[in-house]
Amino acid sequence: MKVLALALAVFIISAHAQTATQVGAAQGAVRVQINVLQSASENLIPMAFGQDERPINSILGNVNMSIASVTTVLVIGDLLPKMRDPEDAKVVRAQLEFSLAPALQVLDNLLKFTNGYMALLKSPAAVAEATKVRDAMIVIRNQLRSLVNSETADRP
């Protein structure tokens, strides 16, 4: 029980560095990249036939999982500017910090998978759209990493 309380205290203390402005800026950039992901996936859908069907369908699945993985971070981050009580803001920051690690881990894995599927693509148009997907995923990952405090950056 003491270990759990200590871990929660570390989360709360380390989350102080995230201002509502920092979180809002990162969230804005993530939302822009989600639009890029959705646009590129809409362009990939008509190409998901023939020789590139399997890799494109896998990339489209990765797009959906990428969006799903950052949704929790976005929802929690939306709460931060609404918190008027400093204690409430601390709790929201701690929840945000706690939700970042799994989202980053999922995004890292999806990037590896997407790179592997891109190597299987034959159509130059499909490669171009898949590159947009991969690049947007990288920007999203980097924006989320910018919210991770230096004290907690080495956590999985």
C-alpha cells in the first residue's frame, strides 16, 4: 500500500510541470495530425484492392488504433483548463501523465508495424499515402512525448 501511495505521489509531483497551455498546444497539434491520418486513410481506402490489399488494410487498422490510443490523453487533457481548484488540476495532471505511457507504447508499436507494411506496398500512390500516415503518427508521438516530464521520461 505504501508503494502505491508513493507511486501516486510521484505522479502528482512530476505532473506539475505541465501547464494547461502546454497541454493545449500539444493537443491542438495532435488533433491536426489526426485529421491528416483520417484524410490519408480516406485516400488509401480506394487503393485497398489487388496487390496492395492486405498491407493497406493493415495500415488502415493502424490508423484506427492510433486514434483510439490517443483519445484518452485528449479527453483528460481537455479537462485541465476547466479545473479551477489547484488540487483538482494536480489530479488531472497526474491522470494525464499516467495515460501517456500506454499511448506512447501503442504508438511506437504501430509505427513499427506501419513501416513493415509500407515495405510490402507496390503502388507509388499507396506508398505516398502510407508515408503521410506514418509521418502523422510520428508527429503525434512526438507531441505526446513533449508532455512527458523529464522525471518520468525513463518509465515504460
